[in-house]
Amino acid sequence: MLELARILPLDGSVTTIVPSRLDREIDDLATISAHPAPAVTRVLFSPEDLAARQWLTGLAKDAGFHVRADPAGNLFIRWEGSEPCLPSIATGSHIDAIPNAGKYDGVVGVLGGLEAMRQLKEAGHVPKRSIELILFTAEEPTRFGIGCLGSRLMAGTTSPDEARALRDAEGRSLDELREAAGCRGDLGAVKLSTGAYQAFIELHIEQGPLLESEEIDIGVVEKIAAPSAFRLLLKGSGGHAGAVLMKDRCDAFLAAAEIALLVEKAALESGSPDTVGTTGLVEVRPGAINSIPCDVKMEVDFRDTEREARDKALARIGDGTHAICKRRGIEIDWQVINQDPPALCDPSLVALVESKAAAAGLSHRRMISRAYHDSLFMARVCPVTMIFIPCFKGYSHRPDEFSSPEAIAKGVAVLKACLEELSAR
Ligand code: HGY
Ligand code: MN
Ligand code: MN
């Protein structure tokens, strides 16, 4: 029984909008979560992630598409074209979600991509080039501390050995978790050759306020910002909170606090308005109120659209961090998690998205993606661009993340038109 969404306009008349197939599927997927609605939590290879993958596989097979997984758990939902030897056209995104996230980040690109393929099939389109919808493994860094693990392995920017060395918070390895998830085969087989795809277009919510504030339907991404992340392990001397005088302390948390403020200062004073720095994770040991923090693990996310501005600010943080730790008598282990260049999108794909948006009578503008996406790494395999749609106040990575059915439908329509044209060439 379809639950009918009722919108009561100001004049009191009742307008009943029947949720689309896609709206319902977005709502259904959101229920597969480790946390209750409206939050969504779906960490790589968690029971929720495996259940969501199985659910999606069922949808894809019901639509008559073929589904396969690579050894890293990237899923490929394939619509075979009449000339299957030609490089395919690809779209896709992710369905893993950080703790306490929303239900649209990544999901719009996966379910919206499936919807675009189904609509083309139902309209009788016969693709010359095959079309593949890719569900990327671990776009979010939650499980192993690094984002885009699946697309990094596909692009070869992370080697199988580097991936095998990763451990989650419980000390489990990628091999252990992927095998438990039924992903067989050597990780070396994940890497794609350059040109494996003719093009890759990712549909995604903007995760920023620009499109909504300018009342623009479609964002066409020209560049994806340069993300970096590092982990600091700080070791002090600990001790009794009552017995050790302040002058005798080496408090690891206070060093971390100074460093976190330095991260903020370096971002604010970088000279670039696009530099952003976040200390998103801090663990304090032993974690007792009457024990001076002895060991701190902190993880910092630091980005800019320009690599040079980012790296200059990072160097300032590095120098300052070592000075803080020297002054406070703290041992430090600085571990780079990732330090990636930005990606430029393909101008001909950017122009194609613009032309399809215009043909659909939709307003559109070129823009930069401040969030990273699997497109950042697919850009090393083939030409890419992204289609952004507005989201409520730019909110993302929070339960009140929202994009309207109308906005999503516009994004799907543009993606569908692009897939139709590209798969016919
Ligand atoms: O953090 C990011 O930019 C992405 O949403 N995972
Ligand atoms: Mn995200
Ligand atoms: Mn995302």
C-alpha cells in the first residue's frame, strides 16, 4: 500500500503527491541502519552495509541487470550494450554512511543511477556501449580511517599491500572483513586499466549551500577539492590528577588541544578561503577523570581546492606541532593517512551535462566540489564529471540532511539524458 505524502498548502486544499519509486527506495534504504531514524549509520561491511548491498542487488536483478563484485567489494551493476567490447559508460556512488549521517549522501547517486538506467530500459533504449552502475566500497573513512578505499584500489593510488595493512578499531583487516562479506579473489585484480570506462558521471547532493541559496537546479562539477588527513599519536607521562603539580606534567590532551587550535588557525590564515581543517576524532587514554591524559590519538582532515595552499598550511601545522610537543615534553608519531591532489573534470562531459540541463529547462552552474567523492579517483581511470543537486541549507553528514523529491528527480533526468547519449555514441 503506497503511503501517500500529503502536502497541505496554505489555502488548506490537499495536494496528494504519490512518492515515486525512487523516493520509496531512498526511504527503504534509510531503514537499513545501525542507528534509529532519522539518523543513518552504515559502516563498511557492517551487518547493515551487507544487508543494504543485498537489498540493492535484488533491485538491480529485478530490473534485469547483471551484478558482480570485485575482490574489494565494489559492486558493478551492468546493462550489457549491443557492442559490449567497447569501453562502458559508468555512473555510481556509495551507500556506506558515517555514524549519525543522513539518507541522501551517496545514496542519491546509487539509487538515482539505478532509476536512470531503469527508466531508459523501460523506455526501450538499447545502449550500444554497456552502462555500469558502480557501488564503491568504503567511500567513507569510518571503517579503516581512509576514504574512497574502493576507488583508490581501482585507480591504483592505494596498493593491495597498503590496503591489507589497514586495521579497523577492533584490529580487523580488510581481508578478514571482505572475506566474511563473501568478497573473494586477490585485491590486485581490483585495479582498472586507464580507459576501462569511456566516461564516469556521479550524481550527488552538493553537501554545501550554494545551489539552494542561488535557487539553481543543477551543479556541474569542474573540480574536486584536494583532501588530506593525518593521525597523531601523542604520548605524555600521565599520573595522578591530584598528586602531580602542574609544573611537572606532560599532559597529552593539552598538547592535542593546542594542536587542534593550530589546525584551525592554519586554515583561517592560509590565504585561501577554501582551506578547511577539522579535528574530527580525539581519543584520550586512560580516560579517567582523576588521571592525567597519557596517550591521545587525534585524526585531522585538512583540505583545499588548491594543493599548494593546503600543503603550505600543512607544513605550518607540522612545524607548530613539533614545537608544541617539544615544549610540553610529549612524544609524537605523525602518520599521514592521505594527501591527494585535486581532480579536474573533463570539459566535454561538463559541457554535456550543461547541455542536458539546459535542454530540460533546468538552471545550472559550474562549481567546485569541496567534499571528496569516488569521482576524485575515477578521474585517474577515465574522464569524469559530477552532477550536483541542492540540499537543505547544505547540511550533510547529519540526520537532517535533505534533498527534495523534485530536486532528486531533476538530477536523475539530467543523468539519464547523459547516459542515453554517451551509451549511444
Ligand atoms: O568527507 C567527504 O568529503 C565525503 O563526504 N566522504
Ligand atoms: Mn560523505
Ligand atoms: Mn558522498
